[in-house]
Amino acid sequence: MSSKVQSPRCTAVVGLGMIGGSIAAGLKQAGWGGELLGCDLDPSELAQGMALGVIDRQATLETVAREADLIVLAVPVLSIHRVLERLAPLLAKRQFPPVVTDVGSVKCRVREAVVSVCGSMPGWLVLGHPIAGAERSGVAAANPELYRQHRIILTPEADTSPDALALVRTMWQKLGGELLEMSVERHDEVLARTSHLPHLLAFSLVDTLALQDERLEIFRYAAGGFRDFTRIAGSDPVMWRDIFIGNRDAVLHALDEFEAGVARLRHAVEAGDGERMLGVFTRANHARHYFQTLLNQSSYQASYHHMEQRNVRYRAAAGGRVEGRIRVPGDKSMSHRSIMLGALAEGETSVEGFLEGEDSLATLQAFRDMGVVIEGPEQGRVRIHGVGLHGLRKPAGPLYLGNSGTGMRLFSGLLAGQAFDTELTGDASLSKRPMNRVADPLRLMGAVIETGDGGRPPLRIKGGQRLHGIDYDMPMASAQVKSCLLLAGMYAEGETRVREPAPTRDHTERMLSGFGYPVSREGAVASIRGGGRLSGGKIDVPADISSAAFFLVAASITPGADLVLEHVGINPTRIGVINILREMGADITLLDEREVGGEPVADIHVRHAELHGIDIPQDQVPLAIDEFPVLFVAAANAQGTTRLRGAEELRVKESDRIQAMADGLTALGVVNRVLEDGIDVVGGPYGGGSVDSLGDHRIAMAFTVAALRAAGDIVIDDCANVATSFPNFEALAKQVGMRLQVEVERV
């Protein structure tokens, strides 16, 4: 391809309506450069485009084919074939054909037209679709900001020229769009559900009411909800006719699914089945909020592939104070388990203190997808209408678990015993994490599980398998593996025994017992027999000690600090961080120790103290495995050297936490030495700098704490995932006196 195509001297828009006009206007506003041609069958549209300054020159299709280096086809989908019949022979005469792209919302139909005319998909053609529009039409409605922060889907083929794709991507980026790619088929399936079906329903509803005799009264008293839902019925009827014809099969399939859902809801209304109605409404209500959260952080979530399109950057200013009383969010491990066991219990389960972070919400949504009625969460309160161990229903599609490794590993155990097939997927970070550590022992129990490349997600679990208990020695200490096998053991014949090489958190055993399912514990072995039942009850989730750890270290290293952390879980299998900090000299006092729902809880008072380096006891490593990133910050502020060994598990968390922390500490000037199973950290003064959290929330928060004693500001990249475990970290950090600013950069 000619190098001049990389910097178009001439760009042409064919079809100067609202969509095409907005592209032209946006490119001019963005300083795209070169000449902008407009081509349209309607001379008045061209004249108005010239008068508004949207285009530089009117052109025929022949002129466009001869002069343009980039051509944007902004014509209706059903007109693409006719335009290409005229355009393709003209382009064939050029030594270096221009790059051509389109904006049609039905990509299969466009591809069929191209192949019909050209014989195959030419490399210079890049199919695309901006997810943006307005009710008005014509070039008079052109808006140069129309595509800013809107999603642009490109559907390149295997033979698409990389140069052509790069140019089209650059054009949309100039217009402010957020880009992603998917196949033509997937695009049409997704759009049929998320765009075409809603428009069809809006047109139908307004038309149905408009035909009624009392239509004037109906429309006069319509509330805001009616106006919001039917707003899209004001769109261009001709355009939508073409879309429904062009994407007929996918639209009909989406309509079939919708009609089946409406039929189920109608039956529930007729029967007065309040619980079924509540199930539909709560699933819809929560899904709306949950997916909106994901949409705000990803380029396109409808296909459940988490493709980050923004960089959340923390700028932690040097210095600050740490004082006051705070309560960190509920324990994530217990929040996961409360939903899981409550869903599988008989009767209702009420949960207080539920962590409303993305990981826990993903677990909640997955059970809703399997037919469980769940009310909330609302200010940490959740009510679960349990369906029993064998009451789950097959989900309509893959269960998306976001960034939650805990969720995926525990789900694999309980789903291995179900009668239906399931698939577990996650975001880009989770998709890199090893899953054979649960898949292999589950296979020994009789489960049939397929993993992705390298034993990583997605996991495909075949239902209807006959599980049997096993006696399993875990090769490394992992509460997630142990919990997975105990959950599978509820569905297995006989006894499942899990032996751990070192103690790990025992929330699953405690909570199973609290739900009335006996779990025995003899030394290092936890065992469970299949065939039991769970009974619903009340759960009070204490504050998460893993979240509290950041403030424990923050107060310990900051002169003058005096902080109380309220209602924190102090389960003996979780307090490694307290034990390690105390051995380093930290001033930590437990106040008002008590038991809530079988879990020990206390308020934790921590003051500044001079820390000293230690050799971390290996029996404490599994009890503090998630807290080591911030413990490394404590080590950097201690006198002498702190040595960690036996922590291979840190290499396979959300990131390689040993190497990631070592790289960040080095960037700040902290001397350290990395080993395969640990690290040596030499305490002493350190400066500011830039670090990359690698999308790992705990690393991001750890370096925020480090800024309290840094000589300069610390800038931390890739912090969006903090919300997965600690949704109000920023607010609490500022509340106690840390100097944190959050910056969001679109990428």
C-alpha cells in the first residue's frame, strides 16, 4: 500500500447524512488535514454540507474513486451493493487503491454485498460500525462530537491489510471513539440483542398505543419512563427497515428469546407468582447496575470480553497523615461464600456487610443467571432465596466472573456436581491465571473439565458426572483449592479428604458448618461427606483484614499515626499480617474481641512504631499470602533486611506479585533481591517515581501507602482493578489523611 495513504491528502464521505456528516465535521474539528470531499445523491444535502463547512468540496462517485485516499461509505446497508457496483471498477483502475471503510450496523449483509461485487473481501476494505446515533437525520444534524467516547466496532477479515486497518483505527481515534474488534457474525448477534431488538420493541409499543382510540390520553399522561424507553422510536424509519431486513435472522432469534421471556413473566403475573416475578425483576435490576459498571470501564461488555479502554492512574503525593476511625469493606472471601452457600441452601439467607465490589457482584450475578432469586445488595444487605443443592438451572451462556480467581476456582467445584454443562470466563487478567490446580483434582473425583491453553480459563465443565470422594494431598497451601474440593465433595459419593501442607483460611469450613453441613477437621485434614443439605440463616460479614492491611501498614510507618479499624475479622487463619507486623515491632492492639456468626471479630488500634527487618516465619506465609504487597512496603520502611521465603504462590496471583513489587521498589530506590520463592527487602529512605501495578489492585494500593514515607510523589499506572476488591479505597485513604488523586486517561 502506498505510504501516502498513511496521511490522507484527500478523504471522501459517501452519504452525507447525519452519520456521514458527523464524521466529516469531526475530522475537520480534529485537524485531520487534507481535503474533505462529500458525495450524496441529494444535491441539497451537499449544498447544505458546503454551507455548514462540513465538507470542502462536492464530488461525484467517479471523482471520489479517482482522488480519495480514504473513503467512508455512510450509506444505508441495503444501498451498499449498488454503491460498490459503481465504485469497485473505478478503484480497480488505480495503482494504489484507497482504503475504504463503512458504518453499516449489519456487517454480514455488507460483507455479502462486497463479495458479490468483488468476488472476495479486498485487503483495502475495513468494515466498521460506530455505536452512536441520534433521532434527527440529514447533514443539518451533523455533530462533530457524536463519536467521542462512543464504541466503534471494527470487523477486519484475515486478509485485511494491516495498513488499512491502522488508518481506519487512526480516523476513529481522531473522532474520539473507543475501538474494539470482533468477528462479523459476533457483531450482528450482539447488535441484534443490544440495539436492533430494543428499537423494534420501541417502534411496536408506540405504534400499538397510537392505534388505540384513547391514544391522546395515553400519550398525555405518559411518564418519564415511557418517554425514555420510546425515545428511540423517533429514529429514521427507512434506516431501521433496512437494518431489520439486513439482519433478519439474528433479529428473529433475539425476538424469539424475548418473547419466551415475556411469556414466562406473563404466566407469573397470571398465577400471582410473586417469587418468580421478584426473580425476574431482581435479576434485571442488578444486571442493569452491574453491567453499567463494567461498561464504564470497558470498550464493549455485551460479549463479556473485558477489554480495558482506559488507564486509571493514581498520583500519591509524598507525605500525609493517618488518623481517625474507619471501617473497611466486608471480607471478600466471606462475601463470595455467603452468596454461594446461601444460593445452595434450603430457605432464605440474609447477609449483612456484603462487599459490593466487582468480584463479589460477579458471583452474585452468576447465581442469578442460574435462576436464584437474590434481593439487593443495598448498603451491604442481601437476601438470598436458596434453591437447594440440586436446584440451580443451566445458564443461558457462559458465566462471566470478571477478575475473580476465588470465584472461578470455587465455582468449578460446585458446578462439577451439577446436571448441566457450564462455561466459566473472566477478564483479561483472570484469563492468564492457572486453573489446573483445581481442574486436576476435580478430574480425579470424576469431573470432566476442559481448560484453555496452558490450563487457563475459560473452563468448560460437563454436567451429569458421577463424582466420588478422594483423599487429596495439596502440593501447595491454597484455601481456594481446598474450598473447591470441599464444595465438590458435597456432590460426591463417600468422603472427600483434603490435606494442606500449611494452614490456610478456613472460612469455607466454618460457613458450611454454620449452614448445617458438617465438616470435620483433624490436624491438617479437612473432610466432608456427600449427600448432605444446607439450611439458610443469617450471616454478618466482618470487615476484610486484607483490606485493613493497607491501613495497618500505613499507620505503622507514618509518624504520629493513630488509627482504629472497626469490626475487622481476625480469623486465626487470616491474621498472618498482624503477626508479621507485630514481630517487626508494630504497635497493634485488638479491642473488644468478639464472635459474630462463628467468626472472631475485633476493632484494631494501630499507632506508629519503628519497624525492624525480620526473617518472616514460614508458618505465617499462607496466613498472609494476599497481604505481602503491602508488607513489602512495611519492609522498605524497616531498619535492616526483611526476608521472605516459601511464597511461590505469589507468582501466580493477579500478577507475579514478587517481581511486580520488586520492579516498583527498584523504581523508588529500594534495594531488594528477588528469589524464586521470595524476596529480600532492605529498609531505608526512598524517593518517588513511576510504577506499573500491572492491573493488580493490591500492588496499586501498596504503592499508594508507600507514598506516605517517600521523598517524592509516586505515580501508579493501571489501577482500574482496585474496585474489584476495595471499591471505596480512594475515599477512605483521603479520609485518614493520605494524599491521593485519581486520574482517568482514555486510551
